[in-house]
Amino acid sequence: MQYQQLVKRVAQLESLNDQLLSELQFLDEIARELGFAEGIKSLKSAAKELLDEQRDSYGSDEEKKQ
């Protein structure tokens, strides 16, 4: 790539990074308002826990059928 193309690409990536950071901050604020004390971190943990419970429940149902 030529220098000007690289400069343009860096500017695009910086803009995208700024947008993603803004979205993460907004999501973190919403999660905290919903009662997740640590924002995204505790939301992620709760989501993983729910998924694990669903997997365990689904696995138990399948074992009963066999």
C-alpha cells in the first residue's frame, strides 16, 4: 500500500475504534442501570451462567430420553 492509502486506512480504523468504544461505554451504562454492579463484566458473567444452566438442563433432558 502506498503511504496515502495507509494514512486513510488508519483514519478509518481510528474512527471505527471510537465508535466501538462509545457503544461499549453506552452498553456498560445500561447494564449498570439494570442492576449489574460491574456493568458489562457482570452482565457477561450472568449470561454465561444462564447459558451453562440451559446446557445442563438440555443435557439432563437428553439423558432421560435414553
